[in-house]
Amino acid sequence: MVDVSEFPVTATGTSVQILETLIERNGAGVTEIADVLDRSKSSVHNHLETLTGLGFVIKDGYDYRVSLRFLTIGSYARSQYPLYAAGVSEVAQLSTASGCSAGLAVLEGDSVVCLHHRLGPDTDTPRVEAGDRLPLDCTAAGKAILAALGEARRDELLAGHTFDSGTGQSHSSRSELDAELGTVRTRGLAVDREEWYPDQRGIAAAVEGVDGELRGAIYLLTATEGLSGKRFQQDLPGLVISSANSIRNTLRESETGCRE
């Protein structure tokens, strides 16, 4: 949860904390929120009434919940990335063809963010949802994006990185990661061998636009038992690369058209 003491306007930070609490608890009342945040009930009530008046929160009996206004905001935020419009149908095809979960990821600020995620046909519980922040060094999408960046930007992102977000299979040093990123650039493909979760593997490829600049990555995820041997080494990598190429072509057509 956000630490409001870090910001110049603490009232805004408190409102964000309240929204996060409503999301985490699937709705909550004034007393419950006040207890969680160690705030007075009058302060929490005032924030909630303001958020309700602005349309960001809905009162449901004695409880409050976030409103669908966030759907409008989230949809707009996602639409700012050309990768979404160009890649959403390709993700559906990749998921169907592979039987795995698939998605799109972009670099927003200093974070790799899931832009879109589609569950595989045999997946019940998602480990990734749209809007989630993904680790840079131990996910296939994160490594694909890192490998596609220029050296200066990559150094900026990894400055002070602690390499503690994954399992025992993930890299423990910058030199180990750099060696793998060189391989990723050569192959055009990044993999996660149970580095993020112990029973999950992933494959990803970066996607560039007509100007050669990074637009993001397309990835797939599945349980380790479904992603091994030839399927992990050849079959699914081929599908991911093909999907990335299709998105590149779509991006180039749309971006070239916009410039004409």
C-alpha cells in the first residue's frame, strides 16, 4: 500500500489508500477502513463522501466499493499504447493455438506492466491480470523488454536492482542477467524457467514499431508440466515469434498510415 508520508499532499495519498483498501477487501465500511488504515472514522467518512461525489466510489448499504468509472480510466490508459490495438487479437490466437495463457506487456516508467492477459483454456486461477507489475529480471516479458532496450536505459532500470523477486532459479547478479540478455537478443526470444513461480514457465518476444523503437512484448505462461521438452524448446517459441512478427506488421501498417 502507498506510504502517504512520501508525498507533499497527504490527503490525496489517503484517498488512494482508501481506494486500495476497497479493492483488496472487495468493498468495506467506514469502521473497517479506519481500523485498517489507523485513521479516524470521521476522516475516512469525509474521504469516502468526496470520492462518492466525484463518482469514483459507490455506496452499497453500509459498505463502499469502487465504481465503474475506473473502467473508463483504465480503458483510456490502455488505449494510449499502440501495442494493445495491434496485439489483442493475436493474443487470443496465440492462447488458442498454444493452450496457454498469453498476454501483452509494456514498459511504463520504470515498470513492466501487463497490458492485456488472456487465460489459457485449462487455467482456472490467473497469476497475472491486466495492470499487474511484472518483475524485470525473472519473467520472460521483463527480460524480452530489457534485452530490446538501449544500454543506457537498461542500466537506468537495473541500477540498485536487488535480484530478490524470483525463486532460487532466477539470476542472483547483474552479470548473470546480462549474459542471458545477450542470448535473448540473439534468439529474439526470452524464457522464464520457473524463475518467477516454481511451477510456471514463460516465453516472450519483444515487439518494435516502424521506427524500430520498443512497443512492448507478447508472452505466454503455463504450468511447467505443460511446457517442457520439444514443446518448450521449439513448438511454442515458434508460435510466440510468429505472433510477435504479426503484431509488428500490424503496427507498421497502422503507424505508416498515420504518417502519410
